[in-house]
Amino acid sequence: VVDDGSQLVTIRQDVWKTLQNSPVFPMHRTQLVSADRSTSQTLGLVKDLPIRVGPITYYVQAQVVRESPVPLLLGLPFWALAQVHKDVYRDGFMTLTMTDPN
């Protein structure tokens, strides 16, 4: 999910466990505050996690979370890295344009 309302990039723990050579760094855990104001602690940071969108691969810093309704949440750090431009139209249609950082 691409979410401009999130301050983090997160990956659910069960998805992270399927990845090869992506260690988690527990010393870089952070506190999450949800929309309902509940809090939880992440399990740590995965550095340089490759995320492929079409022909472009982005390397993001992602916090591992125990539970999430989505496997991967691409928050504002991803938007900044990919220089995402969002267009919203009157009929509710939306387009996102991303830039290759390389």
C-alpha cells in the first residue's frame, strides 16, 4: 500500500521472514502510534530493502511490524525517495508518477 499519511515504511513480520539476506536491526526499533492512538513497538529496521515497482528498484529502510492489515506499507520516506507526484481527478481516479532515483 502506498500511503502518504504514514511517516514510515513498514513490512509485516511474516513477509520479512520470507526474504533472503535481509537482517533486522533491533537497536533501531521505533514506537508506532496508530490512528486510534494505540501504540506498539516495531521489531527493528531492515536496511536497504529492495522494492520493485515496474522496471524500477528502490532501496528503502523499513520497520518490521508484528501485525498489519497490509504486507508492505510505503509511507512518506518512499514518497520522498521516489519523488512521487499524485494527481487526483474529479471522478475519483488517481494517478501516481514515480521517478527513478538512479
